[in-house]
Amino acid sequence: MEPKTLNRPHFHKLSAVRLALEEDVAYGCYVTAVEIIEEIKRLPRTEQNRVIDFVRKAGESRPLTPDELGELARQMAEAKDPTEADRLQAEIVRGFYGRAADA
């Protein structure tokens, strides 16, 4: 015996509306980067430090885009200081493979 299915032509549209509403609720309202930065400036120093730590850790684990890698490679090739070139090379490797723990 075949399972009985219901014919609901509008179900897909309702699901899309529900998901859109859930997305709005999940993010609350849209806030620009400038507004977030201004809010961070108003935080006590200890809370600002927590935000800074979060951003550093998030940036370390994010792979770089091809454009970002290309820009770092350009800077490395043009670097006059060997220490700066080494730093840029390490940044390229980190940006390509991820953090050292992930590599």
C-alpha cells in the first residue's frame, strides 16, 4: 500500500516565507560594520579586549581569498627587508593552509 501524500501546492511558498521570517529573527535587524565598531568603542576596555581576541582568532582560522593571497605575494616580492619577506611568506602559508594547528 502506497503512503498517502497530500497535495499542497502552496506549501513551498509558505516554507520560504517562514524561513525568511526566521532569518530576520535570527539576525534581528541589519547593522552596518560602522555601527558595530561604534558600539565596540563604547564598551569597557575588558570587553573591547574580548572582541579583539575574538577577531584575531577568527581571522587566523579563515583561509585567504585568491586576491588576498596574490596581494601578499606581491608585497613579499617587493619587500626590501628579508624579515618582512619572511613574515609575509608565513602569512601566505597560514592564509593558504589555515592556522599551523590545522596544517
